[in-house]
Amino acid sequence: MLEKNAIKLRALEPTDVDLIYNWENDTKIWRVSNTLTPFSKHIIELFIDNSHLDIYQTKQLRLIIEVHNKPIGTIDMFDFDPFNNRAGVGILISEDANKQKGFATEALNIFIDYAFNTLCLHQIYCNISESNIASLKLFRNANFEIIGLKKDWNKTYNGYENEYILQLIN
């Protein structure tokens, strides 16, 4: 089981369609997820229907973060590269009321353990905009190291913003 204390990471279920639909179509998070267009419920249903496929086939994995059996966000593995033993990670805690409570930290720690000890990855990485102070703090506190800065990487309403790449090597 991927759980520790009150936090559990679980597979997607068909009943998560509305939840994922709402999160994916929340325009406030599009900037951090590099999303430009809405997702249909049909696409979300297809994604969930295919979530049972092996990570070696899909090269990605999405898990629901639950606190006391209540979904509060997701943690995603993307760009899974089994040859080079690496993958990217992204995390979402959906509501402000659930932020700054240690839930993301605990979920990330469970995920790191899974990535290194179950999938036997050598490294995981993430990309974080320079202005996303909370995410930078989260990943730095989990021993991710800033290994580069992509200048003027993301277009914003106010111009362009730099993006850090962070890496954790096992």
C-alpha cells in the first residue's frame, strides 16, 4: 500500500471522473500544468479507463492523494524512461484549505519511496516556475537539487517567466 499516516496514494477509479474533470479544467492551475485548453469528460473517462495499463506501456502514472479517505489532489509520474531509470513528477493539492498542512510533503515522500524502491528509478525530476515559491520549497525540502534555469521559459500575462529544473538522484 502506498500510504503513511493519514495520507494514501491510490489508483484512479471510475468514480474520479468528475473530480479529475474539475481539477483539469480549473484555469487557475493551467499555468503550472502547461494546459491551454479544457478537457472533456469523455477524454477524462478514456484516461481513467486506460489507467490500468502498465506504466511500461503508458510511460505515465497518476495517483490520487487521499487524506482520511478524502481525495485532495494528485501526484503524477510522467516521461517515465525505464531504460535510463528516470521520470518526472508533478503534484497538485487542489484546495487552499488543504495546503500548508504537510499533505504534499507526505505524499511526495511516499512517491519518492515508491519511485526508488519499487520502480528502481535512479532519478526523478520536476520543472517549477520561478514564482512558484511553495513548490520550490516543497521539492527543495525533499532534497531535490536545482540543476538548471530555463530563462524566459513560460509566457505569462506579464511577459515571460523563468523555470527551474530540479532533480533527485537515488
